[in-house]
Amino acid sequence: MKHIVGVADMKISGGAGDIIVTHALGSCLGVSAYDATAQVGGILHVMMPVSSINPEKAKANPCMFVDTALPAFFRALYDKGAEKKRLIVKVAGGANVQGNGSDRFAIGKRNYIMLKKVFWKNSALIDSEDVGGTKARTMYIEIGSGRVWLSNAGSEWDL
């Protein structure tokens, strides 16, 4: 079964035949995590760095902000049987897709910096990443194998 992750959303699955996908990772970040032993994985699509800009929105939807989304995502994985020490984490997005050379608000860069801070604070590591640049990406994870891949404009590559 295919599960689609929207913006400021996450999906977790333990179904070996499931594929989870999130589209349009421009300045947003996609975070995938997979535990091969528990056969549990998921994708988080987060759009803004810090919840302090709108605590009410963060409370209503923690997946909107990096600092609230990451803890919620990992708790959901642990609730399905994943263990921190076995998780393989991959990250994509954080681009400047404005195309005019301007990146006035630097949302992609700020998202990535906040993600790294949260990971560092929690002694977590990123196994691989494809971040920055100017292209939007689509991210996929296949739960049965743990394979994570990206696509853009007809091209696909493993992460």
C-alpha cells in the first residue's frame, strides 16, 4: 500500500509491502527513519524551524516545526516497536527553490540547522542526506527493505 505524507505531516508503517512517499521537499525537510529488526519505518515532512513563532499552531500540529516534529516522529516510531540504536535516519530537502538567487528568509538552511541541533542534543546521527541546492525532491521509503530514494524531474537516486 502507498501512503502519502502531506506537508507538516508524518506516516509510520510496519507493513512490509508499504511504500511511504512525500512530495515537494523544497525548503521543507523530509526525514525518514527505519528499524530493520522491528520492520518499522516512516517519513516526516516538516516545514518550519522553530515552534516559538506560533506556539498555538505547534500545539495543534507538532509536525509543522522541526523542534516539535522530530520528538513526535521518533515517539511514534518507538510506539510501533522501533529502537533508537537501530534506526537508520536519512534527510532530504532544505533547498532554496526560489530560483532568483535570493534566499532572504533562508528557511531551508534554518530548517536544516535546527534539525542538526535537535539531533545533536539527543545524541542522534544522520546516516545519509541530500540537502540544500535549488531543486525540490520527492522522498520514498519502502518498509520491507528500508530502501530510501529520491526523485526530481524524472531522475531517481538512492539515498
